[in-house]
Amino acid sequence: MGRRDAVQVIVEVVNKMRLLDPRLIVTYEPGWEKRGNGTTANYEGGIWHHTASSSSPTRPFPTQTLLRVGRSDLPGPLCNFAGPWCSVDRPTIHVMAAHPANHAGASGGRSMGPLPKTSLFNPRVLGLEIDYAGLTAMSPGQLHVAQLWARAVADVVGGGDINRVRGHMETSVTGKWDPGFANGKTYDLNALRASSARLTPGADMPLSQQDANLIADTIVNRGIGQMPDKSSMEIWEALRDAPIYARQAALAAEATQAAVAQVQKALQDAPKASAPVAVDAAAVAASLAQNPQFLASMAKAVNDDAAARMAS
């Protein structure tokens, strides 16, 4: 049942993933359509891996070069697809190689499912290297991509059988334990397959921040009776920032009240000739300290100044 049209397989997997989640971002390693280990594809399943490298929002894809060129003991490519660090809002997958890659080794591990036991396993299975250490959980975005990929691979090369997607721990004959979530601990792969199988085009996806903003904007819009042709974004932002302004106003009030106390103390020690001026200053300061509009404008000025300093 294997698929030998390697480039077409990659295209179909990507298209299927996009159907499952239109937000998917796909990047391509130059030369992906010709890259492979020299063997001929006969794809019938897929394998989840972790790279054992730490990734982060600021360092999302540390193993990109390694996955392309390989190691001193194992030439590249080391996967067909890679999963850089990503958020659920921006699920991302990278296409590394269309043709068989050196990722799976020999098969015959503890839980092969319907996949074959063979010393030449790489031509039979596509490989997804999720770029994270495995000592902690993958990012929610990476987990989402792993599920999208599994469902797509099962449909494209596995006849719709999600059991044709396995973790390396299940097929390895050398004691691999990826994909992991802690040292030596593997994800519940049956649960991961089940959640992947439930994905369908148009099914509920994890709520993105953009979705949340739209929902909040709509609620505020209706709740305050905003005119349909006006955006409530300014109101929503004001509500969102209200706690910040409240804290800043409280600090400003404390500072103003402390200044009033200093003026009053100075009044007690000042010569009588300066008393009228000091009394006026104290009265103005005391009045401002109780004026919420003044305090709010002061808080906003402080916030704007801080933002300007950060931007400069």
C-alpha cells in the first residue's frame, strides 16, 4: 500500500494540514523536493520524534541545519518535516525533505501497530522532528501541529488509519523514548493518536488570542450599545488597561498626599509672611489629591512616558 510519489505525498500532507487548520504556516527548506537519503519512498505511515534540543519563542528552530546536513555519525536529512517552536495562534511546520530521511532506524519495537518490522524502515515512514528537548512538554502550538500532521499522514499514506502514526519509542529497537514530556517519560501516544483522529476540517480548534479579542470586542460592542459602524477597540483597550491605570492612580494619589503632608509640615515651620502662599499650595494639592480625573490623567501621562522611554 506504500506511496512512492514522494513529492506529491508531501504536497498532499501539507494541503490536508491546511484544511484541518487554515492558520497553518508552512516553510520549506530549499531543495526539499530533491532531498533524501538515496532510497526510494514506499510511505505507509509516520513517526513522531523530538530533537532533544531546547527551543523557545526567541530560538524557535535551533536544529534546522543539523536536520538538513546530519551528524558525524548519521548523514542528513534527519526528517521529512520539522516542528519549530510555535504558538497555537501561528502553528508552523517546516518541510525538510520529500524523499526518505534517516530518522527511524530499524523497526520492531514494543508497539508497531500495523507498521512492518524491518531493517529498512525509513523508506516506509515519514518523520516529524518536533524541535524541543523532550525534558519538558512541547509548546501547545507544537502539540497542535503534531496532531495535525498525524491526521494528515494517516489520511494521505495510511489509508485513514491513525494507528499507522507511531512514536519513536514504540518502533525503536534501541530504547528511544521520544516524543517525551520529562526525562525518560513519553507522551501517552494512544491519547495523542485519539486526539489526532478526532480532528476534522472545520472542527473546533484551540482558541487563539485573535479569536478571543474578536469575541471580547463583540461582547463589549453589544453590551454598551455601540453603533454598528464604530469599532469598540478603544473601549476594549480601556477596559483591558483599567487595572494598570488604577494601580498607577493609587500610587500617584499616595505621592500627592505625601507631598501635601510635606507642604503642611513646611507650613508649620515657615515664617508667617509665607503662610498665605503655603496655604494656597496646600489647598490646591489637597484638592488635586481627591480629584479622580486629575489622577487618571496623571496615570496616563506616566504610562505614556514609560512607553515612550521603552520605544526609544
